[in-house]
Amino acid sequence: MSQDAIRVGVVGAGGNTRTKHIPNLQAIEGVEVVSVCNRSRQSSQRAADEFGIPTVYDQWWELIAADDTDAIVIGTWPYLHRRATVAALNAGKHVMCEARMAMNASEAIAMRAAARANPHLVAQIVPSPMTLGVDKTIQKLMAQDYLGAVLAIEVRALGNDFIDPAAPLTWRQDKDLSGLNVMSLGIWYEAILRWVGEAERVSAMGKSAISMRRDDEAGRLRNARVPEHITVMADMACGAQATISISTLAGLSGPPEVFIYGEKGTLRFAGGTLYGGQKGDESLNPVAVAAQDVGGWRVEEEFINAVRGQEVITHTNFEDGVKYMIFTEAVALSMAEGRTISLPSLLANRGG
């Protein structure tokens, strides 16, 4: 596509869409955010007034079908990602879809099939952001054999806060809206994918400490069915074993951290800083990140550049999105059935 104006419609104007996607898109020369549809006419109009968006639609499918857009941003919760993405791609529109990709692996595979059927269109999932600043450096160190063979990976993302039994139900705790996604599990697995590749088998346990929470919108108590504490063991295709602990109830646990242990060295990521050390060192020390390797949030820029044919989506394409949704579903199955789940077998069973 040429440098002609790219007209963007927004389905779902939630927090990330309002703080990042809409203003960042509007800051790019030649991009116009021309329409919006949120959960109600009132909230749609508020977003339109806030950002100077000229057209408000009452139904998301009307926005997607209209001929006033070239690209669609899907900023809804996961429950609508598959339907809106497939509709947009089938309507000939480029798609940037908020994470997590879908409710489950089957939906993600259907989205990928629609993208594969329309290879001339850009299809992007909003990426896991926490490690963007160090991803290139970790990849470079591993390519330089800094670690040697990777033996083990540990992820601790425990939330640091004590649980609040009186807090209302959020969409992240509502399976009808979030599907099989659990806390930040998919986000951290996506980072692991960038560094060492996929898991082959997983075994997981999890629990919900608070079984019922008040749904302020519905005005009643509802089951909170999404786990609030999980531990996952994974055999990685690279030969390493990964342990991932995710929680929203571990008070004073400290910030998230990741260790990558190799036969020659160790890397640790915590608090936005990368640390490293090798055999013979007495401790881990900060790793200098070269200026050209410092990554950051450029989701909207990457999307528009891809639409214009200037680059290829790397953060995150639908192929990688399916990978983390297969992992997410495997974890859910393992927790439900008390057994180890093979990811390749699950992918095959889901038609992937």
C-alpha cells in the first residue's frame, strides 16, 4: 500500500486502546482513526469525543463492514477476538488484535486460518511487552553461546499484592470473557518463545482462593473460575525444563523475575534489568544493552509500516499467537484432568 491515508476503525475502546493504540496511531502521519464502537453507544461516544473520532457505530459488525476503513483495531476482551478478526479479514481489512489472542486454541487456529487465506492483509496480535527492552540482547547472547546448552528456565510472576476477597469480579476472572487465559501466563510464555522456542509437554496445578466475587455490572455474586495461583512444569523442545509460577495472591513476593540457566552461564531478568554471569564469576552482574539492541513499544508503528509494505510483523504474528494459545489450553487441560499434556498432540487434535 502507498503512503495514502490509512483509515482505521476501532472495535473496543478499553484501557490499552485509549492509552496506546488510538493516540499512537493518530500520531503517525497519514493515519486517520475514523470510527469507533465500544460496548455501549454512550461509551463509544465518549471515546469519539475524547479523540476526535468522527463516526460512532452501534454494532461492531457494522463498523467492520463499512467501506470507510482500511484496517481494524480490535481492543475488546478475548471473547470477541475470533469473531471480529475473522469478519475483518474476510471483509478485506488489516487487523491488529489485542492480546490475549483468543478464548482457546481452536479460536486462535480459526483466526490464523483466516489470516492465511488473506496473505495480502496484515494480521497482528498486540505483543507481550515486559521483555521488549532486552529480547534482542538475550537472543544475541544465546547466539554467541553465552549460556551453552539451556538447561532450565524459571519464571516467577507472583503479583506482590495480598489478595482482596472483597474486590469485584473483573473480566480477567470471568471465563465467559477471558476464556482459558490465566493471569499473565500467556504473556510470559510468549517471551520464552522469543528466547528458546516452544514447549512440548506441560503439567500444571492451580487454584482459586476466592470462589465467588460480586459482579458489579450484573449486581450479583458469580463464580470466579479463573485460577489465582498456578505452577506449570514444561519440557521445552530445546531440551530445557521450565518452571512458571504465576499468582495474584502472593503478598510481598517482590517483582517478577526470570532465570535462564545454561551449562556455561546464567541470565536473570528482573525489574527491567538484565543480569548475567558465567562459570568462574562470583555473582550475576548487569548486562550492558547496546543502544541498537534496546527494544520498546512500537506496536502501532510496526502495524502501519506492515500495512504500507515497509516491514513484516514480528511482534506478534498469528503463528506465534497460536503457539501461546496451545500452551495456554494445555495448561488448562492439565489442571482440569491432572495429567501431562503433549502440545503437538493437542495442536493436532484442534486441527492445527
